Amino acid sequence: MGALPGQPALQARRVPLLQIAPHRSPMTNTDLPALPTLAELRAELDRLDDAVHDLLMQRAQVVTGVAALGTRGKIPFRPGREADIVRRLLARHTGPLPRRVLPRIWRELFAATTSMQGSFVIAVCEPEPGAGFVTCAHEHFGVLTPLRVHQSPAHAIAEVSAGRATAAVVPLPADDEPARAAWWTALLHHDAPRIHVVAKLPFWAPRTEGASTAQAMVLAAAAPDPSSRDQTLIGFELPIEMSRARLSSALAGAGLTPTGMILRRDPAGQIAHALIDVEGYVASDDARIVKLSESVHRPVVLGAYAVPVDGETP
């Protein structure tokens, strides 16, 4: 890679210090290769650190150019593209450096370069102290990214709607959650700005000892950002008598097979709400959504997210 204007060119790669000569027999002291000294190894590490630093500064310059060309007036982060970058790096990774380090390094890098492009604040729903969602948010969005913590998902989402936060981190929907926690039912109504699900956390699925086990969704006032492997969330407001079997039949008739389903009934309002998770990226104008609307009133694509990596495959 050539140096950008204003940046020094990187020095050509040197032959690694630890290079073992071919075996010769009989072995004498003069046949042994000279092992590098500690001082030489540290000097090599310094050289490599400088090279990495040079590349990081060059990358920041490119990000500045991208921001000038394509992100004016837009939310300055691309969760789908970020997911694909990490997947690509994991696919090419070799050597003793642990794979789990790559997402950690690049998540911090994404946070730093996103903050270069404008205000970058995350609203986090932490229903109770120690629930793990603050830790989960720091893991994904960087330890130095400002967080605003709220006890309810509604307050975290309100921060995004008002433009005071770039995104909200809220608990993963669950069958047994109380009505107050079912934030996704509010997304069925087309308010302005329209809030979408754009990511699922943690993106690095394996959990090491001491890591947060909280699972969350990321919401933003932007359309979902497709990646190479996605899941889509679709929501419905249904007659209260609608059964899971009937809804599944309507989905199958439209060519959609759910990998997960939540069905909530509200006797007071005489309505039911459903949330389904389907494989692939499904846009609001997808032919399957159009077909589904013939049998289910007003299906709403609530968003999509990059499928988290399992630690073995990107």
C-alpha cells in the first residue's frame, strides 16, 4: 500500500529474526544460527508497532475521506459492514494470536473512527444494576464511547428518537417479558424518525470467564445495514384469537420460515402482538412481505442484524 499524502511510506518488511538454518550433521557450534538477543527482539517489536501505527493513521485519513463523500446527514456507523470486516479478518487469520482478540481490536477501532465523523453516544437499558447490558455495550461500542444508562427500554429508545443518542442497546425480546419490557411492540407504529433494529449483541458469541452474558439488540434511527449473513425481525399486530399455528401457516404461504416466534396477547386491548425472526435480509418491499400482507394485516419489518460469529466460522 502506498503512503497517503502527508504520511511517510512504510519500510519494506524485513526477514524475520527467528529464521532457523537447515539441519546439518554432524552439528558443531559454528553450525548453530545466532539466536536474536532480547534487545534485538524488542527493537523488532518497536518497528512493528511503528508500522501498525502508521497504518492506523492512514486508515483514519481514509475514513475522513469516506465521511466527506458519503455520510453527510447520515448516522455515522455501518453495523452490517463492520460485521463483514470482522468476518473477513477472522476468515484469513492464522498464527498464535487468539481469534477472539480480532473483534475486540476492531470494535475499538470502529468506535474511534465513527466518533471522528460526529457525535457518537449510546443509550443503554440496564433494567437493574449488574444486568450486564452496560458491559455488553462497552464491549461492542468501545470502552471510551459515552453511554447514557436508563432503567427502561422506552427511555433508551426516546434518546435515539430525540437525536440525543446514536443508538440504543436494549434487552433481547423474550416470551415471558413483562409488557413494560416489550419495546418491540412500539416499533410496529411508523413514528418519525423510524427506529429499526440494526444489530444483535454480543457479536462475538463465545463468552469467556467474566464476560457479560447479556444478550441485546441495537436500535437506531436508520434503515438496517445488510451484511453477508443476516436475520430479519418482522412484527405484527393481530386479532387476539390468532394462534401460533395459524400465523405459521400464513408465514409458510408467503415463503417465510421463522427461526423464532414470540406471541403476546393483550386481553384488555383485544389484540395480539407477534415477533418473528427469519433467515436472510428481508426488506419492507420484499415480495414475501407483500404476499404475507394478503393474509396477515400490516406486517412490519422491524429491522435486521448480522448473525453473530460463533468463534469457529466467520
